[in-house]
Amino acid sequence: MESSVIKIKEYCSYYKIEPDFVISLEGVGLIETLIIEGERFIHEEQLRDLERYTAWHYEMDINIEGIDALRNMLSNLEHLQTEIQHLKERLRIYE
């Protein structure tokens, strides 16, 4: 299955954001972009994350470092929730 790519310039134009914001996200490893024939693109699978980071930055005024910290905290929370669910399932065996 081939994945689609979206041109960063068009994304930024549509959402009225600065392309430097997307480049900054890439700089800290939050997203990955591709450069094809001098144009920067993002894989469609990363679009949800990019939209989330865009909202956090422009609507909630969270800087790049804050976005990275928030993403890490949410990832840890999801991991802990999964672990709790697994432990609950194991406890049911002993009930």
C-alpha cells in the first residue's frame, strides 16, 4: 500500500500557519518531512499529529518544547492506561 504525501506549503497556506513552524516540529523530531524536487512534503499518516500540534501551538499558544513535553506525557499516559487494563485483566483470573 502506497502512502500519500501532502505538500507542506499547501497545508500551511490552507491553515494560515508559518512553514517555519512545521520545520521546527521536524527539528525536534515530532514529525518527519520529505523533500521532493525542492518541495517539502509530509506523509498522510502524520497529518493527524501535525493538525494536533498546530492546534496546540496556534490555539493554545504552546511552544515547540511544550508540544514535545505534552506529546511525551500523553504517550506515557496511554502506556500506563494500557498497562492498567492488562493488570485488571490478569486480576480477573484470581477473582
